[in-house]
Amino acid sequence: MRPPKRSRVLALALGSLFSLGLAAGPACAQKISMATWGGGVGETWRNSFGKLFQEATGTPVTITEVPNPEAQVRAQKGSPQYNAVIATYFEAANMNKDGLIETFDVADFPEIKNIAEKYRLLDGNGRLLGMPVYFMYYGIALNTDNAKAAEFASWADLAKPKWKGQLALNRPIYASTYDLTVLAYATGGNEKNIEPGMKLYEQIAQNGMTAFSSMAQMNQLLTRGEIAGGAYYSTRIWQMKREGLTNVEFVVPKEGALMLPYLVVVPKGAPDMAAAKKWLDFVGKADPQLRATEISGYMPLNETAVLPPPLEKIVGMPLAVLKPKLIQPDWAYIAEKQKERVAFVEKTIAGIK
């Protein structure tokens, strides 16, 4: 009998290697593939988290900017492309409700010990939905040529007749989630009792000049002085100040601002789970979170993080002073009620003449 041809032997050997998952090279390498929003968020993740993790572990990190990370998880259900996704707490709660993301035991992440329990998002069985990383906060932004910070010391000040036609309103999807919640707290209610906040929102909406369609539009409205102010995000004002703009300011009203925390979640059935878990633990650390603060103004959720003096000066106070001023509601409950609250805001804005 003649020996088998060399090419056939080689083919059989390679086939065996691949069937055992032992083939060399990238085919078996663990990696991180993460989806973020655009508008600078992706760059923040590359420079604050991805670069450090890759240097420390040798695991490749790819950050992809998409219009809506949650939408990517939903579109790729059953065959996820990413093994990490940035999400707001209410988005994560919605994805968990629909069975779209993995959950984890607290013991999976040593770094979770430095995240206060009130900032850990859990399911009904006490399992983590992801790793908390940072937060921004939702207060009142203003153009200092048209208004003074003292004139927006309270959320109720937005409803004063003097601001008729001088405010910008957030889109219904966010106003229903953020505005109604913070206004409820400001008027003695909470996320489960928003009726007082709904009444105040109706009054504020009467002063609306427009509902901004994007943060870029709101930035223009503020910096050009087309409005006096409106409910907005701390990170946007932070960025404008870092760019040298001096006619914008941000106020934390006396009733408090709304904390908007973010976490990294893992789509159900995502590849490279071992790497994903290491990534989640890493992004919970103080050092990369502080880098994100320096670049984009996102505040660290790791309790051991201390802002350097230059960053603290921009914030106007230490983190230990800021955090107690921020409202942290039950985001899972807010997610449950989102649809009906969006309908209320849409109806309110449509009724403005």
C-alpha cells in the first residue's frame, strides 16, 4: 500500500486542530468588541479604557461607535457581534426584562467592592446586570448672557412666566425618563409618584421655544444665545467650557440634580465571555474612570476615585459633596413605565401653541 500523499496528511492534521479548537492565531484569541455611542464617547473609551486594558492584558480591544448601542443588542439578538455594550441604567433594565443581556454574580467582579451598593443595578435575583463605570448628571444649563445662575436655583424657576419662549425642551424619549423623574422629586414625589412632576413639566413646557433634536442643536441654542436655558447634561457644559466657551453655565438646583449612571453590559450569548468578564472588572477601576473624567467630564462611580484639583475646579466641588446632591431613582421601575410617560410628554409638547 502506498503512503498517503503529504498534502492529504497535512489537510487531515489541520482539520483535527480546528475541530479541537487548537488552531493557532486570531481564530481562537480572546478579544473585546464593544459598542458605544459616537460624538466623542467612542474616543473616550479607546483612550481611557481600551488602551490601558490592552497594554495590561494583551487582549485586543475594538471600540465601535453606533447610533444606539441598545438597538444593536436588539437587532443582533441570538447572534451578538459585541461582547460589551455601554448602556444607561434604564436601557439595561429594559434589555434585562427582554432577556437580552447576561447577568452576573457579585463574586465575579472583585472591583465591585468599590462601587456603592446603591449604584449596582441588580435583577430580581440579586444578580448584577453589568459593571457601573461613571455618571453624568441632569440639571439646568443656561446662557449667561440671557440669565444668571441664581435665576435657576430651583427646578420651579423654569416655569416662571419671564422665560416664556426662552427654554429648550428635551426629546420625549428622554424628557419622559429624566425630566418627569427629577421634577417629581423636586415637588415632593418620586419615580413611583410623578403626578406633581407632571404638573410642573406642563408649566415648564409652556415656556418652551423648541424641543431640541440632538445635543449638537442644544449646544448651538445655548452658545448662540437663542435660549436662556433648559434641562441638560453636565458633560455637555463641561466639554464646552473645556473648549473655552465662557457664556454657558450649569446649575444643580437646590432640590438636586438627577444622576445618570452608565454601565457596561454583555449581550446574551456573546463570544469570549472570559475576556468580557475581565473587561467588566477592569472598567470598574478608579484609574480608567478618572481618565474618562479628564477627557469627557464623566464622573467616576468607583468610591476610591478622587478628582485632581484642576478637575474639581471645573466641577465646582469634590465628588463627596456632589454625590449627595444627586437623585438616584429606581431605574427598573422607570423602564417599566417609559411607554406611557413618553405618550404624556408627546401630548404635552404637541399641545403647546
